[in-house]
Amino acid sequence: MEGISDRINAVLANRRIVQPLIDAELAMWERIQDSLGAVRTALAAAQSSEVELAGLADFDVDRLARLAADSIAALASVRARVSRRTVNIGVSGQARNGKSTLLQALSGLGNEQIPARGGGAVTAVRSRILHSATQREALLTMHTEASFCTEVLAPYAAALGLEGRLDTLDSLAGFRYADHLAVIRQREDFPVLGPMLKRVQEMASAVSGFRPLLTGETRRIDLDELYPWVAYPPESTPDADRRYLAVRDAVISCLFPLEEVVHLGLIDLPGLGELLPSAEQRHLSGLQNDVDFVLVVKWPRETNTLWSQADARSLELIGQARGAAGVRDFAAILINTGLCTSENLKAVEDDVLHRLNDGQADSVYRVIRADAADREQVRVDVLEVLLAHLAEALPRMDAAALEQARAVCAANADLVRVEVGTALSVLRSVITATPTELLVARADGLRTDLAGALRRWVDGLAARAAADSTYEDHEFLARAEEIRDGIRDWVIAGFGEGVESWANRALDRMNIDASAAPFAVQSLNSVRVEIAEQFAGIDTVLMARRDEFWQGLADALASRLAPLLPEGGTPGEALQRLADLLGDAEDPCPTLRRALEFILDVRLDYRTRTLPRLRQSLYPLQAESASGDEGALARLLPVARTQAGAEELHRRMAQLARQTVHDASGILVDEPAIIAQVLFAYGEQFEDSFIRSKAAEAEFRRVAEAFRDQLWSRQDSTPGGGLANMRIQRVRKSLADVKAALASAPTSSAAVSAIPAVSAASTPRAGWEGGA
């Protein structure tokens, strides 16, 4: 293993260098895709008019859009690869072949974390298991009601023909198995649909149990308590605990049995062979998006000794997912030898040799033999062998994937460039508008384009603010939880000075005052103030949300006003610069300026947004209630004026403070949704003021005249001599946007071809290295 971890970690470091190049390339193709959509709209409008466009009869914008989509898909696949911070080994194969047992041996975990037992399927939740020398825990991402209905319930409804009747939790809770069984039994595919219908019945019977868990939050679970969150209960269990239905994703961190530190992850891919809707699609998705290498498990016991059609389908899915990577680099077959007879082992080995490897051992698929339950054997003969292989193969696979993306993007860019260039040449022969028409058309086009860009921005804000939105601000909630935990720790640690010191000081003061009340009142006041001040730490996220809101607006405006927005600096500074330009123009645009100044006054800070609500939760720390009800002082006193009494006072004070912190933090749970509604309201008001105010039409003409040279090219600024339909100008402008987008970032060839140069140097070799 010596040096292997360094080589693997070097590959991961090189991937981080590559990621910005891929992001820039993706952004370019997304701009091209958006601009081609504008071309399609402009062409449709022009073709519906009397303007002659015969020269563009062969221009196929839909074909170009497909090329852009292909490029985005190729780059997205590469980005998923280079953005991984771990090397991920996926464990695949048919159900009941020892996948879970193998994962236990690879990770060092047991049945409590990776369920494995005889009989039917056990693992209910797809898990990622990460090697960590410092953490031993599970992070569970819970479904929301919306995501559960979309991702879990909808596939069953589609498979069973129950769309529209089984699409909400309430409809699931009211599901009657007997009402559908007779219908399903009449269908030829009943052997497939029957178990699915039974699974829906199981979910329906458990709705009341898992529904409260559909919060969308991230739960931190001790590994000893993980089992019921990720495993199916035994079939015979009455009133089974099915909390696993609420779990969307599980990430398990623990110390693997490794000699060196490697950023390694194991992916428990969905088991094939289970009668679940879309099982193969879910398996393929996991292969494409999450893994660097796949280990296919085969356990030749009883009737499972030959390489079956189902096993072959596993390899077909791997073939679809491996992309440009070589088969031997990307996948291997593990024959699970545990509890197998020599005859069965020989049968499956001969079958693999002749049916998959053309009679030559390991020629297409490398075969590993190990008892999945023997942890030492798995560590030496599986894990160490795989890591040695990946140290050699990862650079090759990275280079192959990136080269494939480079080729796709370069070819597509050339095709788009030629087609768009030809179309622009055709349009140069079309007459242009008179100066007055050109000014009006520019102003109208500018206003129309900005209206569309702002509408898309506001639609995004609306989606977050919708009552049934699944928008979840995990960063905000994590920061709120961090603040809550920090205050709680401060309380537990004796309010920042230690329990003993606090109690001693309390006793001294009680002896001076001959009463515990003055010290208790003073402590209540200081604790209340400190809690309010510490919660102000949420400002970091609030200010980030405000800046993201401004950035979204700046991006929308930049779609047409980019030359008027300064490069660099903050989005707030860019918007202020635009407001100043519009207000200080030779012919000022005061209405547009006021709209920008209004949006720059959005207030999301802690003191304005959160403190007024949070203060109410601090009332339990008031010594006396203003309403005459019992105050906190009555809950703290009486105590004896002794050391024991001082310690009891601390215990009561800490209990009261912790409860108050808990209640106060609860206020923050709803804050992301409220913030989303606030920003949506600001966005709508800005859109109305900027686009639809009474003076907007006249002021956009002033903008078109005042900033003509900045906003339009010299060619477009040249007055024409006829009455050209301004829709032609829109087509020309949209095509020019495509051309500009192609030139706005490094070409696909230049950007992606830089990637192999930063991958770990490796000469391609046949076969496996370092452990083969």
C-alpha cells in the first residue's frame, strides 16, 4: 500500500484544478442553449410576418439546440466526476449475492449499519460509506412530503397505473389493497406488479409513523442506532417500523481497515433483481453519477452457479455507465467464495472464463475471489488490490472521460459556429431600419428582453416562496443549529466561566445581600442579553442571501445591460453603478433609477428580520412578567444560601436557559421560507417598477439613445435605408449572442484538453497493476 494513498489523493487534487475549467465550459454551453432558444422565438416571430426569410430555410435551430444539449450532458458527466472529493467504489450485482456482507468487510461496519441477513432484501436506503479517521456517524437526509411523493410514491403509481389516484400522502394513507388486487391479478404482468402492490400496502400502513419524519432536514445518527433507518424490517414483524421510508439519502462515516489515509467512499448501489419500479434506472443513475469503479458480486450457491441473463444485464448497465473508460479499468467481478462448494466455484469460474473472457483469464473482466464474510481476506485480496489498481487506472479513466467530452464539445462547437455564421451572412443582405425605427425597436427590444430575463428571475424567487415549495436552505439551518449548539455549550460550561466559579460567585453575592434574588435577577439579565447577541451570528447567512438576491438581479440585467455593469466588485456595487448611470445620463431616467435604489434597500439583517421575533422567545428569562404572570425569578427561587444552594441555582438557571435557547432556535426554522417570501415581494415590486411603470417606455428609449454605442455593435448602429421588419433585427441579435457565447470562454477543445495535463502522469498499460 506504500505510496498508493499519495497517488490517489494526487488524482483528487488534480480534479479540483480541473473543475473551474469544466464549470466555465458548462456556463458557455448553457448561454448558447439559452441564446438558441431566443433564436427559435425570433425566427418564429419573423416567419409569421411578411419579411422574406427564404435564405434561412435550411437553418435548423432545433438541431443546434440538440448539439448544445449533448455538450452540456457530456460536460455534466465530467463535472460529476471531477467534483467528487472521494474515490468511490460501487458495489453492484443481483440481490442476495452478499453485497451487504462485502460492504461490511470493506468498511469494518456490522449489521447495525449495513443490514445483511438471509432471505429477502434487507437494505432499504441507498448509502454512501466514507472512510474517515475522525468521524463515526451517519448523516441522514430526510425526504420532504413533496420529494417522497415524487421520488418514492410516483414510480409505484406509474407502474400500477394509479397516476392521479396515488400521488399524495393522504391518498397513500387511504389506500385499500383489496380494492386494487383483483384488477392487478387480471394483468399478464401480475408476477411483477403483485409485489409492488404489496409494497404500497406496507407503505400505506406506516404513513402515520414516518410522516412526521418528512422534514427535509439532515439528521445526525449514532451508528449503533442506524439499523431501523436504513433496513427493511423482517417480513413477519407486526406493526413494522418503516422509518426508512422517510430517508432520502444516507452518508456513513467510519474508519476503514486501511493502512494509509485515502479519501475513499463505498457506494451501496441499488440491488438488481428486486421487484421495484425503475430499479434498473436507479441502478444506472448511481453508476453514472457516483462511482469511479464497480465491483460486481456473484455468489455461486445452489442454483446461482452459472452466469445468468440477470448477471449479464448488470454488466450491460455498467457498460452504459462507464463512458470512455476501459472495461478492465472500470469494473471487476468478485466471486464470493463463502460457504461455496468447489464444484460450484469451478462452474461459475468456467462460465465467466468462456462466456465473458473468451477463454483467456481476465482478458475482458478481471475476476477476484474472496469470501465476502472474511474481513482480513477482503482487506488484503479485495480492498488493497482495488486501491493499487485505482492508483494506476484513475488518471487513465479521467483522461479518457475528459478527452471524450473534449471531442464532443469541439465538434459541436464547430458545427454551431458554421451554421450560425452562415445564417448571419444571409441576414446581412436584409435591409435595416431607419434611425427612428431603429431607436424605437432597440428600446422595445431592450425592454422586452429585460422583461423576459426579470420574469425568469422572479419565477425563481416565486418557486422558492411557494407555499408547497420544496426549497430547503440547508446552509441557514446548519448555521442556526451551530449557533444553538454553541449557546447550549456556553450554558452547560457555566455560562462561559465554569460551573464551580459561577456557583462560588453566586454564594458570595448571596452572603452579601442575604438573599439569592439580586444575583438571580442580574444573571437572568446577562444570560438574556448574551443569548440575543449570540444569535446575531445568523447575519452571515442572511447577508449571503441578500447578496445572492442582488447577484440574481445583476445577472438578469446583465443579459442586456452588461456593458453598463462594472466587472469585479460586489453585486450591490454593480447595481448602484447602474443606478448612477441611469440617473446621471444626459437625459436622466429617474423612474428606472428609483427602482434600482428600492431593490438596494432590501433588509435581511438579524436586527431587522429576526430579532423582533426572537425577543418574544426570551420572555421566559425575564425576572418578572410585565403581565403579572409568574416570572423566571419564581422558578429559580428559593434556594438555600449555601454551596449546595448556589449549585442548585446554577442547575435551575441552566435548565431555564437551555429551554429558552431551544425555543428561540425554533423561530429560525421558518425563517428561510419567510425570507424567500420577502425576496419574492421585493423582486415583483422591482419588476413592476422597472418594466411596467408609466414612464418606463419613454425611459427605455432614453437608455437606447444614451448608451447606443455600449449596448449595440457598430454594425447594428449603422442606419439602414428601408423599412426592415424589426423582427429581423431580433433574429440577427439572437444569432450574434450565440456567436458571442462561443467566444466568451475557452473553446471546448482548449478548455477540456488542458485537463489530461494536470492528471497524474501514467502510461496506459494492459491489465491490472499494483496488486494484480
